[in-house]
Amino acid sequence: MRAINSNSMVHSAPLVLRDFDLAAKVARLPDSFLIGPPEISSITGFAVSSLRNPAQRARLGMPEPLAIRHLRWSLGSIRDWLGGPALMETAGTDDTKKIGRPTKATQVAIARQAQQSTKGSTKATLS
């Protein structure tokens, strides 16, 4: 049996911890400064992997990076993005189409609706 150090933490899933020291340092930088995903993660709390993923960046409404190979944004454009309405508009909407097989509850609901609509149409034709 392995002993657990008091310094090590055991988690069932990895946690995204915000680096408040890094966020404080970034807050003092000028708008022309270039920052990468770790710095944006410390400001926003988004996972670094989400910031590296182009589809996630598009869903969040992030500005386009200045360079693709080395992801960098100007701090001013990130500040504008955070202060602008784009993030607030995308935060409350879930317009994405669900991918994969529907849940059993959804399948049962669809089957019941189809059954009820066929019962209603046969009653109308018999009358």
C-alpha cells in the first residue's frame, strides 16, 4: 500500500486551476504585449486545451490569433473580447447540434409522439 504525501492531492478528474499570480502580472502589461494560451487561461479560467482548439475558439468568439504556429494574441484584443458582447452572447446559447445516438428517453418520446400522431390521423379518417 502506497502512502499519500500531504503535499500531493488525489483527484478523480484533472482540475483547471487559475494562476492568480500570472493573472495579476498580465493585468499590469500594456495592450500591445503578446500573450499565449497559458496567460489567457489564467485570466479567463478556460482550459489551455480549449484555447488551442480552433473549433472551441470559434465557439467562444475569440479573436483570431496573430500567428497560427505559435498561438499569440495581443493583450488589447483579448481585453476587448472579454469586455465586449461576443463572449456574453455565446455563453448562454447552446445552438450546437447534438452528435451521436439520442438518449433512450429521447427515443421513447419520439416514438410516443409518432404513435399519438398516427392514432389521431386514423380516428380522423374513420369518422
